[in-house]
Amino acid sequence: MREVSRRIGDLVLIVYRLGVRLTRMGSRSSAPLTTIGVVLGAGGLSLIPSAALDMVIGEGHEVALVLVALMLMTAGLALLMVFRMPKRLSTDELYKALVSAAAAMVVAGAIVHIATGAIDRIDRALVEATAGVTTTAVSLIERPEDLSRGEQLFRSLMQWGGGGGAIVAIVRIFPRLGHGGLDAEGGVATRAASRLSPTVGGNLRRLGAVYFTFTMIVAAAFALAGMPAIDACLHALTTASTGGWSTRSGSLGAFDSAAIEWLATGAMFGAGLSLPFVFQILRTSRIGLLSKSVELKVYVSMTIAAWVLLILWSGDGSTESVRRSAFAVTSAMSTTGFLAGPTTIFDEAGTALLVILVVTGGMAASMTGGIRIARVLVLLAVMRRELVRQVHAASVRSIHIGASSIGDAAVGRLVGEVLLNLLVVGAGLGALATSGIDVRAAVATAASMLATAGPAYGSSSQSSALLALDDFGRASAAALMFLGHISVLPVLAVAAAGTKTIRRTYHLASRRIINPAGRR
Amino acid sequence: MTLALVKERSNSRFRADRFENTVVHVIGIALVIVAIGMFLSAMVGWIDGGPDRSSDTGSLVASGAIGVVAGGLLWWLSAVPVRQSPVVAFASVAWSWLAVSILGALPFLFSGAIEWAHADNAIFESISGFTCTGSTILADIEAVPRGVLFFRSMTQWFGGMGLIVLAVAILPALKVGGLELIAAEAPGPTTDRLDSNVTETARRLWILYGSVTVVVTVLLMLFAGASLYDGVAHAFATASTGGFSPYGASVGHFDSVAFEVIISLGMLYCGASFALHWRAVQGDWGIYGRVSEFRLYVAMFFVLVGLIMWVNVSEPFGLATNLRHTSFSVAAILSSTGFGTADFALWGPAAQAALLLVFMSAGMSGSTSGGMKVLRLQIIAKYAAREVVRARHPRAIVPLRLGSTVVPDVVVSRVIGFVLLYVTFSVVGGLLLAALGTDGVTAFSAAFSATGNIGPALGEAGPASNFLVIPRAGRPILMWLMLFGRLEVFPTLLMFAAAARHISKRRVAGYASVTDRR
């Protein structure tokens, strides 16, 4: 197994190096445009298997898929011929590259949806693609089973690619924001994800290998549980990435199989684990590390406690209710968003609990959305520190999670991001409430979208959340998904930089108008 | 004469025959003050008349007597130590509020307005009064005797500026450590001192507070035709931003534009900082324009009125009615008063969502309003914006400014802790209410309304309803949230810490004496 994993890691490294080489072809230095070039090229390449699948099965969308693939690859290559990655990336450029890469993925995804006729309006296609890239389990397509297999594969790959993008963020972005993930020594280390290897490539190789291997295991497990092979692969892609799109309108519940639901429960729980942590355990084979991790213990405890509460509050004591409760808890906590049935079966308390779990999310540096447990622990520690400071005003207390101490700068960024998320949820709630849904649904939808979970708990299907909204509401939902997947801080930092550039340009232009000769 | 006696009693606090305990001493003083309020209400009940005159007066006199005896004993037997820790200050404030809430429940029970089998409901009503929340469990308010209803409004008036602030203002014994007590009770992240002397600060606050109450009463009587009883009762609830009305339809009972305008202006005035008002009264009217929190508070009012009027355009009432109901409801929620003229729980989802967000912010720090306060919202918004700058320039040192003032890191840190605790406990409260069978919107809006001391919530607990819709087991959660919000989070969390410390000290001392004997 370890040998297979290593081979996969080497493959990831080869692809990474190829990508790096491609980013050095051009002459003009621009991180965002180079990244867009890479994304468009990769997007085009990912359409080839989809086209091939349609060609083999004969469902008729292969021509459109090939044409779009060629178009995207050409555009990507053209950008890479002109632009190159700067040798040193400033923080601003890094954020710009991240945001533009995600935006380019969204645009590419929208083009594919329009080209294949899956969606007929560009604004709706953009919303659908945003849900895909941000690994959010909502859709405007009511019957995904009517799509061709190639389209289904493309949609799953889009979510899987979105998850892959999250790995890049875990390695390159999150450590800067103070939530890099969990180390194997029982505590949170804000730069843990960048400690696995001395190089960025090494880190990506290691985490990519874990991601790829996990996807393959889930696919094999689904197939063994009786799911058709293609469906197994497609669902594995969206499970590992915590995307949650399904090939059926009834999501995983449509298979009506207890084995599949239990397997999915386990897989979603696994997707909520910290990738660097999993890698450390696999590499060192020290199972004892599991008991040392504070975050893991909290993750497991929360899952079990929520499961029990959901059974008590909303269950009827049957085995089906026990299974559905476990499924709903892991689906919410991992922000995957798969459904085993309509979430209307849960009562008010159960629904509220699921929304809270969605907001909490899984472990830091995992594929999940939400605040994430490590950050929740830090927030609890901040609250405790303030309580103590009320009594001992002059006391100096550092924030500790397990054995790790979190620096004040990291705590500040983390708290700042959580506060920003609160403000964004407030704004999102206001925007969604004007879009034709009641306050309860607006709260559930805003929280679920920002956490990139998807279904608004209390709704009946993955498509009902978006279909209930008007165009403005869908645009707001898409903005929330985007902010939730990339993190609010980088997006706002890019917006702040953009505003500054506009202000500077305006200032220069006004100076030229006032003093056209440029005399002092 | 009474004041002289009180002063004499207070100045002899170091007598050797009394045990030193601030918590017990402060509880005693608070009980006596509330008991005096009960006697005054009994007089009102007697003068105002009505079919229940004797039972009304009797219940208030009996409750007042219990208060005077219990409070007097506690006050007489205890003394305030020269030095006291912040924990003791927090505990004193929290326990005294709990004690007066229990005493305040007695008139409802003695008068038969609430049955003894539902004594918890009486405590709910009392806590809702003292914390200036304004949530009620009384299904038929008009059936309650007039004197008890007057006392109900008076509980809010006591709670508005704070019993402890009143005690510090009139009792020299609390001069030492009085600032800690005021800080533990005062709304807002910092304590504004109007004078270097703590007693003088408290006195000025109460003078201004009393003056506002008188002005509102006079205006209501002169321009809205209110009776003295209605004027005073509504002025109590307006100045304290409490929101109790002696009528089931609240302010809507009068159906008078003049009444609503006076109350709206009163609510907005009392939702602003009393420290600012004091300076303005001293002649510095420009202070309002210079304080960014006040500017934001006023801007929030106008923006919310505009926004809600816009989303309410589709509702079946005209522009004038829309303006009237919207501006009154926004003033009532923004100042955390909770008076009602229209059932906003029936408005569109967008209007309700906007009001739900206002539940959390409420008025200015240093005002009588509840909620997180505009100042704290400003600080967290600036903090979040600073983190955006820091994300781009990780090594930058960016001070957090409000206007030209740099906010110290200690205050920022305290505000963040407060906001996190506030939101966490409100959400947990909402979840518990939902677990008890309340629908989601009602559960969470009731939790946020209780923590913000707003009064009405959304869903089934709207302004036209009462809190009997919340299951009986859920009401203690709301009671705790009301105290938690009114005392600004920390005292209610630290109220047991002083007792635990005391016990722990005694155990250590006991262990040491046993060891010595050996």
C-alpha cells in the first residue's frame, strides 16, 4: 500500500513539475495570469476523459466536450506562452493568484455547462460551476441522471479539482492565515502543513498522494458495496473532495442501500480528518498518535455526541433512523452535503444541530469547509482567557491547544477571519431573505453556503435550496460559496488591493487632467 | 432624615461586630431599595383605585415588608471590606440582581396575578423587568392590579440605570470599590467617568436619568393626552429601554401618533450614551457629532428605517403607515426597548432578517439599552478590517482607531471575548429551546432577544404574543440569558467564582489549622 501511495506521490510530483515548467515559458511576469493559464489548460485536459467516456458509451456530448477542451487548452497555453510566474511571490500576488485561479475554474465550468446544454443561461451556469469548484452540494440541475456520463464525470472532476485546489490552499495559504492544520504531536501547529517537507513540491506530493489514495479506496469500497462501477468512481471523487454532488437526484439515498450509506458515512468522516495528520500517521505507522491529538478527540466526540442527540431528538429507534442520523451528522460535519433522504425528517432541534455542525466543520487542514474544529478550540481558549483576565487583569496567558502554543498574531488572524465570516453570514442572510425564502431557510442557506456544505437543512433535496431563490439570491449564494471555499481574508485582501489600484489610477489620472504637461 | 440615617448607617461599616462580605452587603442594599419601590407602588395602587385596590396594595406592602426585613438584616449584619477583588464585584452585582428578581416576583404571586404553582413565571416576569427585557408571560395584562403593573414598570426603571449605580450614588460606604461595582454593572466595554469622584459620577447619571423620565412623562401628558399613571409607567419603560406597558397592545393601545413620536424620541435618546448626554447638557452640544459611535447609531436608525420601508412596500399598508410602524419598530428594537405598535413577526422575511440582525447590536455603550452595543460592533468591524490589512502586510503594526482615538489592545481583546461568549451562549440557548420543541425561528430569535434584552422575538413569540409559547422548561434558559445579557456576560459567568474561592480559602485555612494542631 505504501509503495502504491509513493508511486501516486511521484505521479503528483511529475504533474506538479510539469506545471511549474509550463509556468516558466513566458516572458512577462504575472502570477494571476499564469495561474489562470494553468487552470484553463488543466480544465481542458480534464475534459478529455469525459469526452472519451461519452464516446465509448455513445451518449453524444463528446464533440462539444472536445471542442471546449481544445478551446480551454489553447487559451491556457496562450497565456502560458506570454506570462510566467514571478521568481518570488509577494503575499498580494499569492492571494491574487488563488482568487483568479478559482474564478477561472468557475468560468471554465460554466462554459462547459453551456456548451453541453446542461444549463441554458450563463448566470445560472456560473452559479452551478461555483457550486462545483467550491465543493458545495447544491445544484440547479434537478435530474442529474439525465446528464450524459461524460458530463457527470466532468462535474465530479470539477469538485475533485476544487478539493485539489484546497490542498494548494492548505500548503500555501492557510499557514499564512494562522490555521495550517494539526501536527502529529497532539496539538495544533499553525504552520503544520508546511512542515511535512522542506519544499512546497514535497508537501503537495505528500498531501496529493493521500488525497488520491483515499479517493481510490472509497471508489473500490463503493463498488464492493454494490454501486455500479462508474457511479462508484464518480461518487468517490465527490466524497473525497467533500463536494457532495451525486449522479442521482435523490443523492446517495437513491441507491437505497444500507451498506452504501454506512460506507459513505465512514468515508465522509475520513474526509473530515486533517490531511497532514493522516499523512504523519501513515508514514510513521504510529497509531498511538491518534490518542494524542486534541482536535481528533474533539472531532470524534462531537460526531458521537451529535449522532446520539440526533437519534434522541429526531429518531424513532429503528435501525434506519440510527443509520440516517449517523449519515446526516458526518455529511454535515464534513460539509459534504450528501443526502440519504429528505432532511425534513429531522425536527427543529435536529435541523438546528445540523446547521451548527455545518458551521463547525471538520478538522483543520482537511477538505471540509466551516470554521473547523481547531479554530473552534482556539476561540474557546480565547473566551476562557478573557474570563480569566476579568479576574486577573494583568495576567499574561498564551493560547494552548494540546501541546502547541498558538502565537498572538495567528490568534488575531484566526479571530479576525471568524469575525469576518460572521459579518458575511449577516450580509448573506439579509440578501437571501430578500430572495423569496423565509428567515429560517435564509439562515440555514447562508450558513450552509458559506461552509460549502450545500443543502439548506430542512429542505428536501440538493437542488431545492438554489431553486427556491431568485436570481439575486442565487448570485448571493454563489458569492457565499466562493468566499467560504477560498476563505474570506484572501478575497477581501485582493479586493482591498484592487480598490487601492483603482484609487491610485484615479489619482494619477486626475493629476494628469489638472496638470496635463506634468509640470511641478 | 432618611438619607441622614442611611449615611450614618453606612459610615459605621467598620464596626467589629459585623462580618465583612460585599456580596451580602450589596444584596441587602438592593433588596431595601426595591422594597421602597414596592411601597411607592402600593401608594399608587391605593390612589389609582380599582376593584382590586386592597389586594393590590396588600400584596405590594407585604412584599415590601419582606424586602425591608430581609434586606435590612443582610445590610445590618454585613460590612464592605476596604479592598475587594473584581470577582467579588462581579459576584455582588450578579447575586444582587438575582435576589431582587426573586423579591420582585412576590407582588405577582401575592396579588394572584400569577398562581403560586407557576412561581417560575413570576420570577420570569420579574427578571424580564429588572433586566429591561420586556418579555412577558402575562396573557391578560389589563387583568393585573394597577399597583402591581406600576411596580412592574418600576422594576425596569430600577434596572435601567442599575441598582448598584443607585446604591453607589447614595451610599458613601460603597465609595471604596464603587468603581468596580459600577464597571461590573455598567453597559459597554469601558466605564465612562463623569467625575473623578465615583459617587458623583453615579449621582450625575441618576440625576440625568430621572430628568429624562420626568421630561418624557410631562411630554406624554401635555402632547399625547396621557394620564399621570400612563405617562409615568411608559416613561419608566422608555427611559430604561425596558418596554413594559400596562396594556396588552403596548403603545399600540393609544393609537396616537404624538404618543409614538415622543416614545420613539425617548427610546432613541436613552439608547444613546448618558455620558454624552451629560456633556451635552453641560453645554458641549458638539460632542454628538464628534463621537463616531453616535454617528453610526443614528445612521443605523435611518438606514434600517429606509431598508425596512423599502422591503415592506409590498405589505398592505400605505406609505404613511409604513413610515409610522417601521420607524417606531426600528427605534424600539435598536434601543432594545421592545415596545410594539405593529406585529413585525408578520412582516416579510427580509424585514424580519434585518430586525434579527439589530437584535444583536442594539444601542450605544453607556446607555440603558441591551445588546452587544454599537461600539463593540465598530470595534469588531475595525478589527476584522485590520486583519485584512495584516493579511496583505503580515509585519505591519496597525493600531485600531475609532475616530482619532486609538483603542487599547486590552479593550479590543475584552470586546472580542465578549462578542464570542455572547454569540456562543445565545446560539446554545437557541439550540436548547429548539430541543424542547420550539420552532427554529422562535427559539433562536427568543434566545437572541433575551440576551439582547429586546423583549419580543420573531415567530410565535412576536410583539402580539407572549412567552407562554416557550415551553416551561425553556423559560429558565431565557431568564439566565436575560441576566447574562443585561450584566454584560462576565458577572453571570463569574458569580460562582467568588463563592468557590471563599470555600476553597476556608478549606485551606481549615486544613492548615488541623496540621498546626498536629
